[in-house]
Amino acid sequence: MYGPGRQLGKSGNNCWAEEHGCSTACQGSVPSAQLHGPSTMRRVVRQSKFRHVFGQAVKNDQCYDDIRVSRVTWDSSFCAVNPRFVAIIIEASGGGAFLVLPLHKTGRIDKSYPTVCGHTGPVLDIDWCPHNDQVIASGSEDCTVMVWQIPENGLTLSLTEPVVILEGHSKRVGIVAWHPTARNVLLSAGCDNAIIIWNVGTGEALLNLDDMHSDMIYNVSWNRNGSLICTASKDKKVRVIDPRKQEIVAEKEKAHEGARPMRAIFLADGNVFTTGFSRMSERQLALWNPKNMQEPIALHEMDTSNGVLLPFYDPDTSIIYLCGKGDSSIRYFEITDESPYVHYLNTFSSKEPQRGMGYMPKRGLDVNKCEIARFFKLHERKCEPIIMTVPRKSDLFQDDLYPDTAGPEAALEAEEWFEGKNADPILISLKHGYIPGKNRDLKVVKKNILDSKPTANKKCDLISVPKKTTDTASVQNEAKLDEILKEIKSIKDTICNQDERISKLEQQMAKIAA
């Protein structure tokens, strides 16, 4: 096999030779003598500013060590990252748990470090809210989805009480995914073959798509503005669904003919990118137009490894990174409008296989170092950041690498989206770097309190809305409350500073001991 794989496009006979510099004219239509004459010896290489992107793992002291990464047999990424925290699903006795570490908390993680541990079964998937860097959702084998609020400076005590418990699935919940532009809208998918879309602000299930999949759902992806979702399922179908109309917009049977799990994600232009396996168990990737899913726009065959390929997509650069579970490499491709549409760029290789992978949103990257992606690779006992960089000589801001990107502000409220409105993400510039603002607390206002279960009430109504009253006592109480909150913040800041100092001292000790 030539290069990293073969490519079969609409014409059927395109090959990866085209990708590596030969035009379609090279493939049979030009006489051999003319093709290889002295005047045509120079290869024509496709121009791309991302051709020289290279990956580099950070030094050992910048890794997160001594973490018992979950061994549960489930094909999720086991890791979620945002500009403040890295969250990792871990082994836990008597239930499910995950770690939430501030990004600066590198080095050895003590066994007694607090965890998020409210689930009664193993945690299968986690996802940070794109509109609040302190809110994370988790799905578990205990059939529930829980939404958690992480303190601003990280955990000092284990967190056992979520802000809200979302109950509605009859089997384990393996997928959670926040809406990209609407506040407090969360999707979950379970092994009951149902997709539920929740309004987290009220704790209600507002849409239940329970009759669209006849077999297990492997993954779900929102499109750019959150008006559609695409799914990959065990029945080998890729579906494009309008969740509010509760109808299947497009469908492809046997998108990949192999029996092993597939993945499907939306691209910014509305096309769908899939990974899967051929009948001969070769790993494949394909590009589809939902308006005509009879034939793929492009189809590449890669290798015969059996690890599921997890795709991570950057809509700003149109680069897709493929991380195979159990692989020790990350392959990356650029998606363009020119044939063969999916262009191989390069491979980052290492020695250790990956158990899972976290992917940093664009606003969490270091623009001064021309960093275009950062991964958090899970080993058996540690988490290792990997930085992808475009080599540039200038220290100035590279605006061609960093177009305005999706910011943390929600474009819609949950109610507006459920009523039928759509909105693209609100973009921000990264020219002066991203400075995280203050996140507002997630407030859950339960409706129909008398109709809901008492146990659910107890757990869901953790944050109640204070009643407005003109009482003098109430004013005094509020003043006292402000005073207490200020003191708590001051103590937290002190703890955070001490934590950083301890971390630095531990690193110094480790260097001396080594």
C-alpha cells in the first residue's frame, strides 16, 4: 500500500498518488516518457499552510501522573478538556468517578485527590459545557446523566451531589453532548437506543427520540448551529436527524460494511465525515454529502488495525485528527473542496498506545507559539499533553492560523432553541489570547415540583432562587451573605496559591530525587 492508505473517490480509480503530488493526469493519460522526462522531474506538491504541522509531547514534569484511567470497555474518549480543567474518567470501587484537575496541577496526582463520584455505576462519557467552563455532564452505567458545577479553583473535597440528575434512560448512558450554541441544552444517548434532549435549566426531558434507532448508537454529533444531529449505529447506518421535527433527514445504509464500530461527525460546511471498517476489516474514512448519500464524496482505506478511530475536528482550519484507541499515533488530514477532498497531512507517532484522548477547544491554545491543537493522551497510569504546532519564524499574531473562533457566550437560550430558532456560534478573536471570564452559576429551576419524585427533588433543587422581599432582616441577611461569600473567595484564592506552591515544590523534590 502506498503512503498511509488508498483513496477511492467518485471516479473509483483515484489513488493516494494524487494526494502525494501527482495530478489526475499522471494516472494513465500522459505518456510515460513525457511524464518522466527531465523537464517534468520536479514533483508538484499541493500547497497548504498545514503541511508542516508537527506534534510534540510535553516533558514528563508537565504530565499528570499516577492516574488510574478507567478500564471499562466502552469506546468513548474518557477525557474532556477546557481552558481551565482536564477531566479524566478513572477506576473507582463501588461506583463511577472522574477526576477534575486544574490545568496547572501537573506532576504526580495523590491517590487521595478529591474526585467527582456521585454515580453508582462506572462513568462512560463526560463533556464540558461550551458556555460555562465550570459545568460538566457525565453519563453512566447507572442509567442516569448528572450535571456538575466545579468550584472556580478546582475541587478541595470530593463532589458527590450534582446540580441536577437527569433520569429517563432505561439502560446505561454512553454518550453526552452539549448543544454548541444554545445554553443549557444537553443531549444524551443510551443503550436503550434512545436519544433524549434535556433542558438542564429546568431538569426536564423535552425531546425523546426513541424510535429512530433499532440498534446501539455508537456516537452522536451536532452540526455547527445545532439544528441537526448525525448518528452512527450498530446497524451500519449513518443518519442525519432533525431533532425538533423528530424526523430522519438523510440516511445511508452500510456506510462502512465492517462489523466494528463507526463514528460520524458534522463538518462546518454541512458534510458528514465518518470512520469505520471495510468488510475485510480495514479501517476506512469517508466524506458524505447529506443531500446525496448514495455515494461518498471520498473514501480512504487506511490499515488493518482494529482500534476504533476517534475523529477530532477543528472547524477553523478544516483539519481532522484521527486517534485510534490502542494506537500509538495521531493521523491528521485537511478537508478541502479539491479532489481528493481529504488530504493526508502527517502522523504524530509515539511508543505508548493511547487509552483515550482529550481535545482542547481553540480558545485554550497558546497563539504566541502557533499552537493549532492540543491533545491530552491517556496512558494506563498518566495523562500526557501533546502540542500540535505550525512552524513560523515571526512572533507576530498569525491571523491566517487563527480566524475568529467559537467563544463561550451562548447565542440562544434553551427555550428559544426548543421553539425553533437557530443561531451560529458567537465568535471571538484570539489576537490578544483568550482570558476566561467569570462564569455564572448553573441554576436549576424545577417545574411541576409536586409531580416530580421526592428523591429527585432533594438532589435537583440544590440551587434555589431566593425570594425577593423588602424586609429589613432580609437586607441584613444579604449583606451578611455577601460578607461570607467574599471570605470564602479569599480563602479559596489562598488555597489555590498554596496549591500551586506545593506543586512547584513537589516538582523540585522530584528533580532532586532523580
